[in-house]
Amino acid sequence: MFPQLARFSDLGLLLLRLMVAAIFITSGWSHATKSRERSKDIGMSQGFTIFLGIAELAGGLGMAFGVLTQLAAIGLILIMLGAIQKKIFVWHTGFWGEKGSGWHYELMMIVMNLVILFTDGGRWVLMK
């Protein structure tokens, strides 16, 4: 319907990458710097929580700067699959959950990362 908008695809992919980056950088920072509290919240060891934080930071920074975006997307997808597994099989949380804490958010992040994975983050990246 609006073929002229296709010329903005790379801008759209950049904005998508920056949104994903903002989410994972802030989450990773919280996991890495507040690992004691966060480990209790997610039911994991403090060491694993620090590892998770570093992985989220690395993936988020890769997205933000367009460095190895496909690898970053795969890593972030794996993290979200782990979160979904925990919510469904351990916490028995439904899709919407209570107070918006369901696994719909993680699924949305997976789809966003799949778009980045399939497109390699667009043309505006530093390193493929």
C-alpha cells in the first residue's frame, strides 16, 4: 500500500535494535550490579545472575552498536527462552500472568530478536 516507506527499512531496524538494546542493557545492569537481590527474585544463584547480567549487557551493546547483531540476537533469544521456561514450568505463570508479569513480554522480545536475526540488523551496523 505504501511502497515508498520501504526506503526507511534500515531506520526501522536501527530503531528496533536500539529498543532491544535499551531493554537488555538496563536489565543486564540490574542483574550485574544488584545480583544479590535479583538472584532472589529470579530464583537463581548469585553467580548465575551475574553471568546473566553480563550476557544481557553484551547482547544489548552488540545491538546498540551493530556489532555481531545475529550472534547477539541468538544469545538474547536463548535468554528469553530460559525466562519463558522458568515462568511456565517453575512459576506456573500464564501468558498474561498476574499484574502483567506473564510471558507475553519475553515472547515479544524473541520475535523482535528474530527480526534482527533474519535481517542481520539492517545496513546501519558497525560489524557483521
